Amino acid sequence: MDLLRTRADLDSLEPRRRQDRPLVLVPTMGALHAGHLALVQRARELGDVVVSIFVNPTQFGPGEDFQSYPRDLERDLDLLRPLDVAAVFAPDVGDMYPREGGVTVEPGPAARGLCGADRPGHFRGVLTIVAKLFNLVRPDIAVFGRKDAQQCLVIAEMVRDLDLPVRVIDHPTVRESDGLAMSSRNAYLSTEARRRALGLSRSLQAARDALVGGERSVTVLRETIRAGLSSTDEVEYVELRTVNDLAVPTLAEGHLLLAVAARVEPARLIDNLVLNVDASGVRDAALLDDVEATR
Ligand code: AMP
């Protein structure tokens, strides 16, 4: 496993680009957990894997946790070594952003609402770093986690609209045994806060159960989720949207995203379910149909 610390080091990927196997990028901010590792394993099935580890300052707002975000490169490398990763790209901020105030990527409609409303500028920072990583690493495929559902949609929209030559795949959310979605930010939680954080996954599960029981009222389903979030400190949003255009449907049917964000001090946590709901029942679904720009 090669450790690449600068953009110049990426030249060492050149021989791999000339091989038949696809080059697959898994972008992360480090503090790796089993969710990240599942993405890496999926990527390994698809080709030669490059994992990027970079805590991207431009996607953090003022007062957010950029400074305190957990960083432990040695531990991350130890976790990746057994997974047959070709290279880890872990640049520093100065190498990725040599000057301030440069060109950024403006997100499209998928960034409106949900986290886009609560975190102004967040998706601009995400798209800017993802576009830079795509251009530097030049992967054939990139794997992202469904846990950050809106991020997947915003990135897929960029790939489609800017004709970027990469295929984007979303991987299912990996959860702890009690249902809590794995997140690097779970490290901020005390034992007591972790217990209260279960409200996110449990409330979504309650909505899923209601859907299985035949409930199709968007209002009732959102109230079901909201009631389940009473253990959290502050609910930022509870949304039931169509995946296709993030519209609020009249009835909870079709390809749906049920998404929540809440504060469980000192963390801001998100979780979601992606479901297909039709006359034959309720099934877990992928977010993206293999987004690939026409080359
Ligand atoms: P992060 O390091 O939090 O920026 O996440 C890096 C990638 O891992 C993103 O594509 C996330 O969506 C994904 N990810 C984070 N947590 C999980 C999880 N619990 N299950 C699946 N993917 C995840």
C-alpha cells in the first residue's frame, strides 16, 4: 500500500491507469470505521483502490468541528493495510488549496433543503474537493456511502451535469448492532448521549414499520419520526422526499428518501432510509442508478 502525501506523488498511479482493471476512489475524511471499510471492500471488488484521507476545510461552516475533527493517520493506515488497497492519498491543506478564494463548484438543485439548508456552503465545499479529487486521481469509479444520502445525490448531479468521466456508486449504510449509523462523529458521544442518539435510527425504523403497515400519509410518517426523536437535543429536519427530485410527494409511494438530522450534544448526526414503496410492499433501495456521464 503506497502512502501518497502530495499531488506530485499521484504520478505513481500512472502505471495502474494503463491496466485493464478500473481505478476506484473512496474519498474519506479519515477516523475510519467499519462503514468506511465496507466502502473500501466494495471498491476492491470493482478494481484497484485508492482511498483519500483529507479533512476538507471548505465543507465546514464557521463554528463547526473542523479543528476538533478526529485525525489519526497511523490508525487509519493500520485499518486499511489488510484490505489490499493500492494507495492512500493523504495530502495536507496547503497542497490541496495553495491559495484562498479560488474557483469553487456551485451545487445544483439537489443541494437545496435538508443539509444544504442547515449548512450553507457545505455542499459547495464537498463538490469542490470531490471535483479536485476526481481530477487528480482520475478514477473510473468512485464509491460513496448512502449514509450521506444528499451528498451522493449532489455528487451524482455534478457528474451528470458536468459530464465528468467517472461512475458513482452508493453503498448501503453500515450500522452498529443496535441500529446506530456508524459515523466518525459518534466518537464525540458520551455513553448517555450515544443512548439518546439511537432516536435517529429507531425513529426511521418506526416510519418504515408504519409504511409496511400500510401508512402512506407523509404528514403522519413525519410525525412518527419526529416523535421518535424526542430523546435528541434538537431536531434540525425530518424529511420525506422523492429521490428523483427531492420533492415532497403527495403520498409516500415510489422511490423515497426518509432523512433526519438532529443534535445530540456535542454532535450533529444524520441518518436516512432509502425505500421503494409500491403495491407489492416496502423494500430497501439504492439511491443512484449507476450514474455515469456519457463519454
Ligand atoms: P466521511 O469520512 O465521513 O467523509 O465519509 C467518507 C465516506 O464514507 C462517505 O462516502 C460517507 O458517506 C461514507 N460513510 C460514512 N459513514 C458510513 C456508514 N455508516 N455506512 C456507509 N458509508 C459511510
